[in-house]
Amino acid sequence: MRILKRCRSDGKIGAFGKAPGAGRSNKLKYRLIFRYAAVWKRAIPALTAGIALFFTGCHAGLPPEKPRAADAALRQFEVAETCRAKGDLDRALAAYGRYLEQAPAGGKAALAMERSAEIHAEKGAHEQALSLYRRLVSQNPKYPRLPVIRYRIARQLYLLARYRPSRDEAFTWLRSFPRHPLKARVLQLLGDDFSALGDNGRAFYWWLRAMSAWRADDAAGKAVLDRDLCGAIQAAGTEDLARMADFAAKGPYAPRIYYRLAGLFLEQGRFREAREAAMSLVRSTTEQSWVDRGRALLERAREALSVRPGVIGCLLPLSGPFAIYGEQVLNGIEEGSGILDDAAGGGGDLELVIRDSKANAEAAVAALEELAKTEKVVTVIGPISSRASTAVAVKAREIGVPVILLTQKEGVTGTGDMVFRNFLTPSREVARLLETAMERMGIRRFAILYPDNSYGRFYMNRFWDGLEERGGTVTAVASYSPDQTDFADQIKKMTGTYYPRPPGVEERLREMRTPLEEECIIYPDPPAPVIDFDAVFIPDAHERVAMIAPQLVFHDVADVQLLGTSLWQSPELIRTAGDYVQGALFPSGFFAASAEPCVRSFVQEYRSDFDADPGILAATGYDTIRFLKHVMDGKNIRTRKD
């Protein structure tokens, strides 16, 4: 029997039972206790079931497979990050893509899109990169790295050659994030956009602002900007340079801008504006190298402003051994200028300033400087000789005065854009001569008899090279001293009669004789010349040719074509050796007997004024001055550049 205990009022524990003296009240207490116990016994299973129902009810809405899908997507992101760190961009890109497919709204979705766009951009897939960046901004407007993404959108647009959208995106960025560390990069991008759009002025402005905002410790980045800024200055025209000067006032790029601006104004003949730009250059800096450049430009502008329009210098040999040639050129210049014609007003607005080159390079250069700096001539005609012309061409380029050389020297006009020539060159002479002899007359075998000086050797080599290029052959060649008068030895060497013939050769020649020829021979003749050429080229002056031609005939060199250079052109050759040079060919830049009206008019005027027929030099002088008059009459020529 279970013993139930209870607490007594005195705090002692007693047992319930049929203790003697227990009353009715005790029985009632016993019934209540057993009733409560029975209630609790029935309530416990129900309470247990309710608790179980509570816990199971809290998890009833979570599908058991969803936590497993999230874990799988996260594993794809981790794989992508690992591959990206290792440089395996293709696998990384694929893994980022799987993550975005499985968890498009996941916690790593924005970062996965950014990483994917970066990889596409690195691989050159700018369209894909741009699409992902825009999707990121659209879906995550509060993304912490939004300024970076917006900059990259503008950058991708630039790389896709969408310069205007890139520019607009960059402007929006500046309004949205005016104090962000990427500001310098965005300013640089704006400069790139405007440069690509052809606006050098605005490109310079934004690059200049980028340079000011750039980190001082980023030397490489500043070097790129400096290169772009200098390139923009060099490529700009005068209008853009004027805007750049306002942007860069008192800054480090101001001297470079003014230097370029002054140079362009000088090239365009805008000398007053060039002077102002040069003065601005000097005022814009204390750096001595720039100050010196500015002063040099100032001097050039002042010189240009002091040029006398219509004044032409003549630099010719009027003394010394070449004076006769200089006089002929000067006669032609005076005839063509009109200063000999009183009815025409003595040449009108044209003025000639004449200086003697003395056929000397140093004297010619000094005279050129005097004509340019003291006499302020617009241009100079001459000199004639090769050495003087070469020296004058170099000085003309240096001081900026145009010259028209009357020389045959090859390549002299390549000295600079201020150097011109009006004379028949050796190359053109030889080419025209060979064209006639070989193409029209069919001559293929040639002999060359030349003076052993620079002129003779030059023409000998040029003629020989030219005929071989056309399929011809040189069968005989000989040289002589420039002061020689007897040419028998050279002619004999060319025809095989100078040296004794070997006995075998003489024997064969005798065997070739017919019986009639043998009977006719009473006294043996000297060896007959061997003429194995059809033409003889003699590159010398007409005085020497007048001595050579008769001696060729004397030594039985007859019925061959004589060829020469333009130095053969002289009436004296016909007077002294006309019978021996009939049918001779030589090139000429002028033919006084031409039926052309302009030539006939010139010849008549020249004969009237100088009582002589004009030659090639007089015609060249006449032609040169007439050309300059035409240029000056047709345009408002104020400067040498004009």
C-alpha cells in the first residue's frame, strides 16, 4: 500500500491513513487530491501532443530541398572565385554564370555580375561587359561599388567607339559622384571622348583638369596625360590653340601653346598675330629656353613684317671667270621684267636688287643674307654654279627666303621647301638624248669621248648607265685633258689603231682581201680603223667640240652620229665647225629659231635691246622673271611665304 505524505501545519511530514481521531475534513482532502491526480494523468498525453504539434508546425512551410540548392549555388560562386584567382578566366566565367542561373537574386549575384563583366572586358568582349554592368546597375541601384560600375560603363562605351554616349555617361557620373577618388579617371575619359570626336580644344580642357586632379604619386598616369596634352597642342589649329591658351593661362602648358600658335601664324603669313603670340610666350614663363624661343619667333615676325613687296633679288656671277654667263642671265631678267621698256613704266611695281655672287660659295651666302635682311627682298633668283647654289640653298632654308636656282646640280631642291630650280638637269638631258637616239633612230652601239673633269665624268657615267638600261652597248671609251687640243691618241684608241696589232690579226686581215684589192696595193696603208660604234657622245663645251669633230673625220671616223649636251648650243659651233657637225644631236632648253609666237617675240625684243641673239641662259633668266611677275600679279603677295 502506497504511503502518501503531506505537509502538516507545523512543518512536519506525516502519513495519510486511518489515523485515529481523523474527522470528515480529512476524507474530503483525500478525495480532492486523487481527483487532481487523475486530471493530470489525462492531461499529460494531450500536452505532449500539443508541444509536438507546435514544433512541427514551425517548420511545415520550409521545403527540405531548398537549403541544399542554395548551398550548391554558393559552391559555384566559390569555384568561380578560385578559378579567377588562378587566372583560369574561362572556367571562372562559366561558374559565375551557373551561380547567376541558380541564384539570380542571391547575396553574391551583384558581385558575380561585376566579376563576369570584368572578365569579358579583359577578353575584349566589350558589348557583353557593357550589358552586364548595366544589368548590375538596374538590379542593384544601391550597390556599394556603384561609382566604379558607372565609370566602367562609360569606359566600355568609349572602347566600343560610342564616344557621345560615353561622354554623356561621364558627365552624369561627375554630377552624381563629384568627390569620388575616380574623378581624375573620369576627367581623363572625357578628354579621350572629345579627342575622338575631333574637338581638340575641349579634349585639352578635360585632360588639363584630369592632370590637376591626378594623384601626385602616380607618375606613370601623369606621363600619359602629359603626352596627350602635348599631342593635342601639336595637332591643334589656331582656333583651338587660342581656346587652349585661355584654359592653360599661367600654367605649365601655356608656353608650348603660344610657341605652336606663333609658328602657325608665321606659316600662314599672319605676322602681326605671330608677333602677339610670341610676346605672350615670353610673358607666360620664366624658363629661359622658352623665353629664347619666343624672342626668336619675335625676330622672325618682325623680319616678315618688314619685307618689301615686289622687290626681287638677283644673285649672279658678275665678276670672275663666270661673269659672261651671269651677264647673259641678267640680260634675260631685265628683258622679262620690263624695266628696259620706258612705255611700260620701267617694270611697274617690280624692283630688282642685284648682287654679285663672284662664283664663290662664301660670297654668295653673304650676299643672300644682305638681300634678305637688309634689302628685304621677297625672293632671290640665282646663283648659277653648283657650289654656290648648294651653299645658298642651305642658308635660304635657314633664314626663310625663297630662292630660284639656275643650276644643273641634281638634288639641290631637296634641301628645303624654300629652294626651287629653273634649269635643265643632266638627268633630263641624257634621258631625252637617249630617247631620240635609241628609240627613234635605233642606235645601239656607242663610243664615249669625254673630258677628264667632274662635268665630263658625271655625264659619261650618266649616259653609260642610261644606255645600258635601254639595252645599248658601249664599244669604245676614252678621256682627254680639259685643256687638250690634239685628240689623235684618243681617237686611235677608240678605233683600235693606237696599239700595234698582233701578227695573227694582220694575217687574218690580209687573208680577207680579194685578189683585186691585193693587186691594187702598191704601198701598204696604215691599219684601217675599226669602227664598231654608230654614235659618239662628247659631253663638253662647244669650243672643244669644234676642235674634236674635224679630227674625227681626219682619222676616218665618219658617218657616225655625233651626240652632245646643252653646252653645244652656240652659234660659234656652226661658224667654226659647221661642216663637221651636220646632223648632230644635243638637248636644249631653248631654241631661238622656234616658230612659237612667245619665243619669236622674246628673240626680237632681245635683239633690239642687246644687239645679239639670246642663248639658253638669257632665255632662262627671262622665263624665271616672267614666272615671278605672273605669280605676283595674280595674288596679293606681301611676304616670302606667300
